[in-house]
Amino acid sequence: MSDSDEFCDIKTKKRKVKGRLNDVAKKIRMQSHEAGSSCKCRNNCFDSEGLTLEVRDTVLKNFNLLESVNEQNSYLCGLISIVPVQKRRPTVAIESAKLRDVTCKYKVRAVQNEKVCEWLICRKAFISIHGITNKKIEYLINALKETGCAPKDKRGNHKNRPHKISDEVRDLIKEHIGSFNGRGAHYCLKDTSKKYLPDDLNISIMHKMFTKKYPNVKCSYETYRSSMQQNFNISFGYPRTDTCSFCDENNVKINGLKAQLKDGEDKTQLDKDLKTLETDLKLHKLKAQKFYDIKKKARLTSKKITTYEGICIDYGRNLNVPNVTTNDAYYKRQLSVYSFNVHILGSGKSVFYMYNECDGRKGSDNVCQMLYHFVNNYLPEDVMDLHIFGDSCGGQNKNLTMYRFLHYMVHVQKRFKSVQFTYPIRGHSYTECDRNMGCVKSNFWADLPSEWADHIRDARQNPSPFIVEEIDYTFWREWTTFFQQTYSKKIPVLIRAMREIKVTQTSDRLLHFRNNYSGHWDNVVITKPKRKRFHVEQSTLPEFSYTGKLPISMEKYKDIMDLTRYCKNLAAKQFFINLPHGDNNRN
């Protein structure tokens, strides 16, 4: 026999599947039983009254949903009855006959017509319906005869593991993972152990750092990953970057005072200062939680009352075009694409208004125009009470133009009976709009603004896909100038201190406001007297804001044109060539 023949006769052992693949394979094997063919016995088990194909499918489906082998064994043993043999009829001599010591009866159980029904069937039908083997039945019967109970799965419970990871190695892994400084979850107002590591880290990089630090320690990637999963609550990538400055400052001061207390310094004054800081921080978080409670109440009310609706509004992060992965993009300026999100709390429906910086800006007039379009095109007509939630940005949401616009919608357009606007505590403004924007991949390759719009349309499916309105410079109107003829130039109160504002149909000239989330509502006159007020018809709208596209600087235009050589879309270069640019092209 040649060497090649000898080599072919060697039986190679198949490599064992380890880690998560092994766990997945076990689950698939356990929950993928398939029904067999009919038993064709004289009792016609498959054709018995009530045991229809639908019932048999339900039995198999419920059997596959059992999460462990022990649960499946207990279920099957509960359907097997063992009784003494009533009568023996051996066909050969009793001395040589193989006589059964017990008789087994089998049944299936299912809910039919809202009643629990049972059907006696034969052994072959029992095996076929549950998709198991005859060997499995023998195993269960032997266990029932010996102990009277369902057998327990003992696989994996042995202690013969020569390659088991030692406790010293596990401690080294835990120590290494714990050495990474993570950041806490900012928007979680309750205590949580979850930490966030930078998004440029991942488990693979951390494992390579471990093997480099401990070259003599054997540790696979799967061991490192499972240790992190079992002992740590860690995620990669910070959920937000605009953390609350008040929370950060007070946490630093509290930790500093606690460190001084450990050093044995003057404890009387330190304890007093520490309690003051902790009280202020707790009060700050309670105020922040109150905003979320109000928003939650508005969402639940929107689902119950058809005439009431709550919405969240917010600008998302600026998206860039061309958004390419080349390193040159880090050093070049790109065209910004703005996205304004309006999220309906009751239905979960969400609308994105998208435009680039040549088609509009991000001011109060822009927010008012998009809200006006949303109310007339997407908000149900039977909604008479509107509750808006948005951040306290003075140039967009918290200004006289916005207050005048809400008053205009109630008293001139007669669209609502009341409109309320609630602002969050600074640094705690996480709303559904931020969650929606999190569905958008920032590294998506986009050559044109329209490609960003298509990406956002496909970014979510449940409860419904995002609706995207692509708008240009002809969309905007001059709301600020329009309101100057009717409304007061100033109001004698501080706008920045307001926490909630409200406009009602019963108060013709008043704006109701309060500087906290509970308590008395104050009011202020925001309209001119009737003798000085310019009468505005219901159909009258402001003038258009722009006569053409807004130009970008010449330097930015050159950077964008330099990046167009990486664009995959052939129409992108022509789009960027036509962008208005230069100081002489300003409107």
C-alpha cells in the first residue's frame, strides 16, 4: 500500500464547534422537530374525531417552543401512562419469549374550542406528531419505570475538563476589563451599572490588548467575550455627547468631597457641603424626571383621546454630502444636510423634513413653517388640543416668533382650542426624536441629499417607516416679519426662565406660562390692542423668505468639488457644480 493510500485511510476527527455557534446549534436541534407521516394503524389515530391537522400542528409548535431538553422530557412524560400488563399472549414458549413488564399508553393534549381536550393515540402516532425518535421513547419509558419521574439531562455536567480556564486567568481577565474607564449612561435618571466605552474600541481590540499584556496566559477570544458578557454591563459608543453640565459638575464635587472625607479632614463642614450638593443634584434629577413623566402622560392620553395629540420636535445632527469614507473627508468641508423631525407620540408616526444649507437655514421661521406644514398635512383634523415637546434652543423653539405662531394657529387659523409647549431641563432633553435619529447610520455612503432621504425612509419599519419631506428654498415664509403688524414687540417677562407655555381659545390676547412643571399659571399680553392691531384674514400667509438658493463660501465650494472625485453617483458632480457660491452671490 502506498503512502497516499495509507494517508487516505486515516480517519481525521472533526473539529468541535465551540462558543456561540455550539449554543445556537443546540437550540436549533432542540426546537426544530418536524412531524412525520401517518401511523396507518387500525385505530386511524390521524383520522380520529377532533385530532385535525391544525391541532397536530399546534401540538408540535408548542413542543418546539419549550426552551430546554428537561422541559421537553417533562412534557412528554406527562403524556405517557404506564400500567401493568393486563393479559399476555406469547406466540412462543414462555421461557424464550421476551415479555413486556409494563404497558404504555400515549395521548396528546391541546385546546380546542376554548376547552382542553385529550386524544388517545398509538406509539407511532405519538412519535410522528412530536417529531421524535423511537430511541427517545425508550429512554423516557426506562426512566419512568426506574424513578417514576422525567429524566434530567446530564450532558455538560461532568467535571472532567482538563482545559478548564483557571480562576487566576479569569481574575486577570476581569481585572483587565475593569481597567477601562467607561462613562455612565447620561439620560438614565436612576442608578445603573451600565458603562459606555469609546466607539473606536471593541471586544476584539480589547482581547488583543490582553494577549499583548499577558503573552504567557492562554485566553481565547470566546473566553474573553463570555467573561465580559457575564460579569460586566458594557456597551461601546457614547449615547450622547451633550451631557448635562450641572450633573457633571456636581458629580465631580461630590466625589472630591468623599475623597477628602476618607483622608480624615474636617468632617463637619465637609458633611454639610456634601449633603447640600447631593440634595441639589437630587432635586435637579427630579425636575428632569418630571419632564419625562409629563411626556409619558401625553403619550398615553393621545392613545385614549382622539382630540388630543402630543408631538416631539427636534433638529437631528447635520448630515454631510458627499459623505465618503476616504481620509480626505476629515480635512475638507462638506455640504450640510439638515433634518427636522416631528414625532407623533400617539401613533409613533414620524416625519422628517430634509433640506441642505443652500435651501434654508435653521431659525425660528424655519421651525414655524415646518410645523405649519405638518399640522395641515399630517396631523388629524379632529385633533383640537396639541401638546408640543422640544428643547430650549432660543433661536428655534423658545422665542417670541414661536409663541406668536402658536397664538396665530389658535386665534387666527382657528385650528386648535389649546396648544401647550413643554421644555425640558437643560442637558436632559432626550426624546423620541433622538431615538429616531439613532436609526440613521452616520457612516452611510451618500453622494447626494436625496440619497440621505432614501436611507432615512428605509431606516425603520415598525411601527411605520419614516416619512421624508424633501424641501427647497421655495418652501419658507417670513413669519417673524408677518407677526410684527399684529403682536407686541416685546413682553415684560423673561423667556429663558419659562418651563411651559400655553395658548387657549378662551384668552384672546394672553400667553399663559409658568417657570416650573407644576403650580400656578401666570399670563402676559402678547398682542397689540385692537385699535392698533392689523387685521389678518384666516387665509393670509407670510411672504416667501428667499428668491433663490443661499450661497456657500468659495473655500467650502472648492473643498466640496475636490471630494466629488470619490462620488459613485455620476449625477453628483453636476449637482455640486450648480451650487451657488462666492460672496458676490448672496441674496
